[in-house]
Amino acid sequence: MAKWHRKYWGMTTAVVLVMLGFGSAPVQARSTRLARTEAITGTVYKYETTHFAIFYQTTGPHAVYFPQNVDSNGVPLAIDSIGEYAERSWRLAVDTLGFRAPTGATTANFYEKPVPAGKMPLEVVDVGRANTGSFSNTPWMGITLDPSIDPNLTGSDLFIENDFQYNSPLKPIQCQVAQAPNGILYDYSTPRDIYKGWKVTVSHEFFHTVEFAYDYSYQYAFHEMCAVWFEIRAYPDIYQHWQYLANFAANKFGGAFASGGAIPYANHGFVREFAHVFGENSIRKIWEFRARRMFIDHTSLTEAPWFAEAMDSLGYSQYTLMKDYSVQVANLLYNQPGL
């Protein structure tokens, strides 16, 4: 059990326990193979970058957006761009921030193609359809499969949305924020915003592969909190995370480690503040601690006691974090986005 510094908190200890997320339920792990009840028809292409093997189609329901728009090598510009965003994410996470290099699965899970040695598979698909076997009524942007689906139990696989449309008839995947014109900050299905959609999706899902290099047994809230932090770190001028702020305000007493639905995404501000107070290397050090020691409190079913123990072990002051985080939460609740 974690060591709570009651001498710092005094009468506010109960509030801190709430902020750290006691009393919530876990979310489902990404450990299930995607459903594919229909045969793959048409050609499956492969485009390789330094670290990734990107599989895609140019016809059918999984066709990448605007496949006729190709570069000098005949590769769709969309695929070129997705590869660029994936490599940018790799450089930031591994080369700049020092996280472990993730390992890719040996076989592309959906297209069932062999993956070149040393590459991470990235499959461009209609994510909702790939996940359910038919047109889906869920606006999926991306999914990352953890190593439990890899025959070698070592590699991950990324699925990135092909055109940011879903369901039948087709609906656009949008980032909806009340203060934006008509409530729509981005419409990722449009030429204006589709590349923004791929930037945040690729960076977010790639960081899950980094996390899985440390731990994928306990996928509760911290994975999503950190993945949103990373997408903001990679593309600070894209405000995808604003759509979670209303959910954060509605669940402000649910705890930083509350899980279920979009709540972990909304709690990304906790990780951002942690990095702000203790430096970006602190996120990596927390994941390194997680690889050495991880547990879920079976009473509260949250990662909060583990996180508190990690802070104690690494010498990070809970008092300093909570003091600053409380100020940021108060600021956010007064409708000033940007945690």
C-alpha cells in the first residue's frame, strides 16, 4: 500500500485520495484480435520507412483517402504523410525523450501480411469496420494491439483510420468543442483537417506501443492519460484534447486515475502537470518503475496506490504535485482550456 503523506495534507487527505482516483472501474484491455468476417479483396500495398511497415489499400472500404494523389514514387501522399508522422513520433519518444524502442508484431494482424524484420506494422484501415466486421457506429480513429496478440508475445500493431468516416451512411469523425463555430473544432474527414487527424492519431497510438514495451498487463487509465500527453507534446498546435475538457469538468471528483469511457483521456492534464512540475524525464522514469513494479489495488481497482508508491520511490513530492495540479484544475473549471 502506498505511503500517503498525511503530514502534508492534514484535513485535505480525503480530497487528495479522490483526485488520485480511488473508487473507479477498469477499462477493457486492447488484447483482442480485430474481427474480420469479410475477405480482404483487392491489392494490399506495403510502404516502408526507417522503423515502420505501412500496409494499405487504394480500393474498397479500407481505401486510404484520395489514393490518386501520389508522390513521385507512386505512393499516395496520405501514406507518405502517415509515415512521416510515425517517424516523427518515434524520434520524439525514443531519440529525444529516451523511452524504450517498441517492438513490432511479426505479422500484420488485419491484412495478414508478414512484417519485415525490425519494423513496426501500421495498418491503414476503416478502423470501425475492421474492429467489428461491419460498418461501425463508433467513430474510431485508431487502435493499438498489445503484444499478447503477437505469436512471439513481443510486438505491437497499429491501426490508423483510412478516411475518418464511419457508419453507413457515412458520417464524418469530428472533434466537437462547444465554443467552436457550430460546435466543430475539426472535421477530420475534410481536406482541411484530415492531416491533423492523422498527426494526433498516429502519435497517440504510437505512444501506446512505447507503453507496451514497459507494461501491457494493466491497461486501466494511465496508458490513455500518457498517450494524450504525448500527442499534445508531438503536436501542440492541434487541440484535439479540448474535446475532453467538458468530460473532465463533469467528472472532476472522479479522480485522476478514474477509468471508463473517455474519462482517462480527459485526465491527461494530470500527466501534463506532472511533467511540468518534475520535467519530461519524469514520465519515462515512472514507466521504468512500472516495468519493475506494477500492481492494481484490488479494493479501489485503480492505479493510484501504485502511482503514489512510484512517486515516493523516485523522490517526487506528492505535496508539490497536488498543490500545482489543484491550481490548474481550478483554472480549467473556470473555462480556460489548455491544461
